[in-house]
Amino acid sequence: MKVLVVHNYYQQPGGEDGVFEDESALLERKGHPVVRVAVHNDSIDTMSVLQRAAAGVGTIWSRTSYAQVAEILERERPDVMHVHNTLPLLSPAIYHAARKHGVAVVQTLHNYRMLCPGSLFYRDGKICELCLGKMPLPAVVHRCYRGSTVASGAVAAMLVTHRALGTWNQAVNRYISMTDFGKSKFVEGGIPQEKIVVKPHFVNADLRPGPGDGGYILFVGRLTVDKGINVLLEAWSKQKTDLKLKIAGDGPLREDVLKVAAENEGVEWLGQRKPAEIYDLMASACAVVVPSVWYETFGRVVAESFAVGTPAIVSRIGAIEELVDEGQTGLHFSPGDPVELADKINWMSANHAARDEMRREARRVYEEKFSTDSNYRQLISVYREAIEDVRATA
């Protein structure tokens, strides 16, 4: 099976970029010819004003990307085109190029952009679903994409145009959602249920269970309000353990983290770390904490922590709640509630036997759901469904 894999890289590296690279490499290791098509948002910085205006129009329908992908489809003749991100340089026009050439299309739903121009269902510090299943005008009013009315208008116009063209329902054969929660949101937004397959991401590393004896709780992620780092910092002032808090990552709230670390010797900011270092940190952690206050579409940090047998303490919201079984592989707390989070940290520290059992169960869940072999089987199954869908409608 030959696969054309397509992705528009973001200016800030993120999980979507990693999934694009990891899945492509996995397919190659399994013997599949893989053709990559990738563009990068860094090119926007070098554009003139007129070129940026043209790129804004291209967000809706990029004739250049359509032609380029059509040429590749004609030359390479893949069995399936797997798309990760099209915004803003590629545009959904590429789906139609594949459809014209009789090539099955699979789209991974890494975020909620198809339903929310801001992609997060999160605005002004709280969940926002004003655009879900409706005309996305509120996103333009609130400048939800890049803080720009013009840019938000371009994304909103793209969504409305392709909804009217039937792109989402007719030009894509299968969607991949990482969780049932994510699937439910896209169904609510109008995507046919039968087109969405639930397949989680995987951890592309040869990892073994760790000891969990480092005496610390670990946070890994961007230092932003939506990731809940401020909630964690407040919770830490209320917890009553001898554990330390290690924070790996960077972002807008770095100064807040540095201030707390300067005042509390039990808090350490590690900055950005390489994946191998993160896995080592996770392996020795008492628990990993994911205090997000928005609808995470997956929660890769949870899968990575399970790979080394480390339980997770997560917000009771969206996809991350679904990934963690309360009392089995970790604990839940109410999103945005530092008091309850502190209580969960206290419990995790005090209950050694239960925590050891959680470690064993977390590793078992990883092997069942988030390993490379499990993911490969599911991915190929999705491709086959998409191909059969094309054949049935030919």
C-alpha cells in the first residue's frame, strides 16, 4: 500500500508535527512506500503584503496546492492520501485533487479547527462552543485566529465555503479522531458518524517501565493558561507532601513559573528538554500531572507516561479524562480547581501500594492501546476502509 502523507507545519513545533513524522516513519518500517508533502508556516514571514493577501485567499482554496498535489498524485499514484494539517498554506482544495484522481482521503482530526476557527473551543479563559455547528461569525468578532479579524475571517470563510461545497462529507473518506470525546464533538458539528474512526496516537520509542522513585510530580507541556500551569502552581502551594514539582516546557507563563520556583525550593523549572530526557523524567516520577482546562484532542503526555508505567493526574475534561481510568491508571480532578488537585497529589503521595498497582496497569494499557504495533494495525485498517469507500462509490 503506497501512502501520500501531507502536512502543513506550524511555526511553533507541536504534537501534530511529531505524529506526521512518527506515523510516516512507522509505515516505512513496515515496508510501505511513503511520499511526503510538507510545507512550513515559516514561509509566511518572508512574504510581501500582496503575497500574504494571496495566502489569505489561498486558505479558502489554494490553486497552487491543488496543482502541486494533483501532479504528485498523477506521478506517484498512491493508494491513499493521509492529511494531517492543511491550514493555512495547503487548503482543503487538496482533498478535491485526490477525489478527482480516485485516491482515498484520510484526515486526522488533530484539533477542532473544522468546527472552531480558533481550534481549541477555548476563549477568554473558558470553554467556548459558540461556533459549534453554526456559522462561525463569533470567531471573527472575537478574533479567534491569530488575534486578527482578517485572519479569523479567512478561516471562517474557508469553513463556510467547504461546508457549502460538501467537502467535509464528500471529499474525505475517513477521519481519525483520537478519542470518543473528540468524535462526539465532530458528529455534533455535522460530520457523519460512520466516517470517523477512533484511533489514538502511539508512542514511538522503545521504552520500559520505570521505578517511579524520584520523589517528584512532573508537568510536561507549554506554559499557557489553557494547559493549566497556573492551576498547578496554585495547587502546589496547597499540597502537603514532601514531593518536589518538576516543570518541563516553555511558554508565555514562564515568568510565573520562575517566580514560584525562586520562592519555593521544591519547584524546579527545567525548560525545554529532548524526548529522551522527558522519558527518563517520566520514568522516575511519582505521577505526571495534566491540568488542562480546554478540550485536549488527545493528551500525548498521558500515553508517554503510561509507556514508562507512570500514572497520571488529569483534569476531568474532554479527551484526557477518557484516557485515564480513575483509580486504575491515575486520578481525575475538576478542571481549574487547585484545591482538588492538591488533594489528588496528597493521595498519590500517601498511597504507595495503590500507586504501584497503577504503574502496572498504566503499562498494560500502553501496550494494548498506544504501542506501535497496535497503532499500525489500526492505521492500516482505516486506510483499507477509506479505499473500499472510494471503490464503492466509483
